[in-house]
Amino acid sequence: MIEALQYQQACAEAESRGESRGRQDRLRADVAEVLTVRFGPLPAPLRAQLRQVGSLGMLAALHRRAVVVEGLALFAHELALAQLGQPQ
């Protein structure tokens, strides 16, 4: 009985992690899409920087910023500064 409950809990935790990872991937794709529509293809280093962002809150903020930022270089600069302040 206890083993079954532990198994169910482990499955629920794994599912939750998977859902969180899916939301992260979707937000990253959304940020990249907004920037691509506005400024053209993204440089590989910027794509790599986006892949390093793991916080859903930070990804959501980056998405909002991508909608209004004045240029791709400024976005990349702000992303680098934000990552300096985030624990990895």
C-alpha cells in the first residue's frame, strides 16, 4: 500500500516537472517568435541565451519585453544583465 502511494506521488511529481518544462519550452518559443517577427532571424548566441533561462517568471517577463523592445541588440543586452542576477 505504501509503495503504491509512493509510486503515485513520484508519478505526479514527474508529470508536474514535465508540465513545467513544457511551459518553459512554449514561452521560449513565444519569445523567439516575437523577436523573429519583429527583427528577423535570431543569432545563434541569442537563441543559446534563451535556452539557459529556466524561470517561468523571467521567461514571461522576457516575452512582454520582446513585444516592446526597441531593437534586438537592446533585448540581448537586457537578457544578459538579467541573467547575471539570476541563480543558475
